[in-house]
Amino acid sequence: MNDDYLWDKTGEPDPQVQELEEILGSLRYQPKPLQIPNELRLPQRRNYFPWVAIAAGVSLAILAGGIWLSTRSHGDAPQRQAEVTPPAPVKEVTPSAPKTPERKNESPEEVVAVHKHRPRASVPVLSKREREEALMAKEQVMLALRLTTEKLSLVHKKTQNTNPANQIKNQHRVG
Amino acid sequence: MYATADMLLTSPAPAAPEQSHETAIEVVLVKAVLEGDRDGFTRLYDLYAPLVHGILLARVPRAEVDDLVQDIFLHAFKKLHTLRESSSFGPWIAMIARNRAVDFYRRSRETVEINDELRGSNTQDSRATEILELIRNLPEAYRETLVLRLVEGMTGPEIAARTGLTAASVRVNLHRGMKLLREQLGFMEGL
């Protein structure tokens, strides 16, 4: 005997199932109207989308700003190198120059000054304003790094402390 | 004599066309209710009250079922905004009904006299309550499916669609539950 009738009331009717349906049918649900009190109000589904969108936008803006600052500080270096003024003509005693008796008359301060003012080609010359900007950018990057470090350590702590039982299990497995 | 569980699992019944139609209706109704249409909830109540009634009848005293059905739908009305997927209204309210049945026994463990309340007024009713009591003594997986099929008159595919169970599970539960019930009733001996 297959149970198609029991399953979806198709096929050959099963007399035993039919008898049970007839007897138990007296207990079937009798429709009654649902009384919803008037004072009962349906809470509206909360829509978090605008807040999530705003938070995501702000996060993206901060991230983009950080990236822009870091790339700007890196990208400026070669430009500055290019902007470096060629070494100013200075009085320099060439080694090939014959030693004249007049050279003996040069004061030691004068010689030192000549060597002191020789600019290095690899070191950019920054104005005061540029230096301040660079320092600010550096501070921001350092702050971002500090925050990231803090968050990472927090996550590390949380992952270590969440479920000690699992940890023991894992250690047991590994060991 | 009977199809085995494996046979039943390998030959799932084709999905009834009214299942998807019903799901579409409940999605529309849930959306309408969330937008403030109270009548939409009355329609949901009409559709799902037999399911909730059957679930409760398989668990709590008959005299308590009607009041609990009302309570469950009022609770569902208040909490409808927490339903994530509108198409899952059936499984959601079925779960509320099961939890409410558990709560019922937790709250009134010492005060309910089930056997007394189950007594029917006439012979037919008395026979029905006796069989219902036998069904209630079956394993939990079978009793709800059997009540929905034999008392509420739902088909297997309807039970699957409304409770969220797979068709194969419902079919197996019906088959095994019916086999146990026949044994209990003595149908195997031709009684």
C-alpha cells in the first residue's frame, strides 16, 4: 500500500486514514475573528540604512584623506629634489689653484663659511610653511598608526579571551 | 507493505503550485501590515490560524488552545517588525506557537489537569480526544505533523510550506507517525 493518500490526498484512499480524519475532524480549528485592540499599535520596522550610509561615507572620507596625505608626503620628495636650487657660486679654493702667498692672508672663518654654505643636492629645502605641513601630516599618520595598533591589540585580546574552553580544546588537538 | 523512509526521501513530491502562490501572498500581506494595514494581518490570521491551532493542539490542553491562538497572533502583530524575511512568516509563527506551548507548561505545571479537560461531551468527541491523546504520546517529531494532517486536514506539501520543514521530512514524519499510531490503535490487528 503506498501512502499517497496520507501524503497529499491523492491516489487510492486509505480507509483507516479516512476514518481518523472523520473522527479527528471534530477537533479542527473553528474560525474565530481576531480581536486586535485599537490601542495596539504596530511598531515600525527601523530603517538603519541612512545612518549606515552616513557612517560609511565618513569612514571613506577619512580613509581617502589619510591616503591622500600619505601619498602627498611621499610624492613631494622628488619634486623638492627637482626644485633644489643649483649650488650658488661660492668662493672655493680649487685644489689645482696655485698656492699664492695671498691665500695665507685668508682668515680661517672665511674658509669655514665657504664649506658651510655648500648645499647638499639630496636634501630638499623646505620652507617653514611646508615643514609645518609635513609635520602635521606625519602626526596624522602617526595617530592613525597608533589607533590601528590599539584596535589590533584590542582585537587580539578579545580573540584570546572569548572562549577559553575552545582554546584548551585546540591546544589539546595540537598537542 | 509500506514505502521505506529511503524510498520516500528519494522521491520527494513535486512542489504544489499553490505553495509559491501562498508565499507570495504572505510576503505582500506582511509588507502591507508593516505599512499600517491592519486588515492585512487579519488575512494572515485567517491563513495561519489552523497551523497554529494544530501545533498547540498537539501540545496543550484543548480548552486552552483557542485563547492561546489569539495570544500568539497578538504577540506576532506586535513583533512583526522583527521578522527579517516576509516569506518566513509561517515558520516564524510556528516557532512562536511551539515556544508558547512550552511556556504554558512552565507557568502552569501544577494547575492543569489535562485528562479532565480532554474529556469530550459526546461519543464522537470522546473518541477524538482519546486518539488525540495517543498522538500526543508519540515522539514530538510525528505528533505535530499528524495533527496538522489528520485534524486540520492539511496535505503534506501544505504542512511543509507552512512550517518551513522540507517535504521529505514531512513525508517521513507522516509515514512513521502513522505507522506508530496504527500500532497504538490496534489497526494492525484489524480493529
